[in-house]
Amino acid sequence: MAMVTITVKLFAAYQDAVGRPEMTLEFPPETPVSAVRDRLIADHPHLAQWRDLTRFGINLQFVEPDTPLHTGDEVVLIPPVSGG
């Protein structure tokens, strides 16, 4: 079974936790985009506070958490941000 390879763009708390703005990950076929968030939370448990507040984007479009990943997708995790 071929794995799905994606690029993840990280912002705000996710970028701070991982320490870089982008990473490449692999998942089994038909994995939902929410698995990206879950993997980062598994590696960085303090990110769990953002679990239910994070929005997802694939290839510059907002998507639902159950949207499946495909090889070549560019995924963004968008935690809430504040500003003025």
C-alpha cells in the first residue's frame, strides 16, 4: 500500500511547537486531514488545547476535518489567532 505524502504549513502555536514553518508527513491512504492535527498533538501534547478550535485547509481551501488526504496536498492547520 503506497503512503500519501503531504506538505504541512504550520502557523502560530503549531509553528512555535514544531520549531519550523513547514514539514512533510506520510499517512496511509484515505486518512482524514484531522490526523495531521492529531499527530502533532501526539508529538507535542501541550497543543491539545487547540484540538477543537483548529480549522483545516487543503490546497488553499477550507475543508472539513474528515476530508481525506491525497499525495501532493498542501495542508494548513489554522489555530485561533488574536490581533488588533
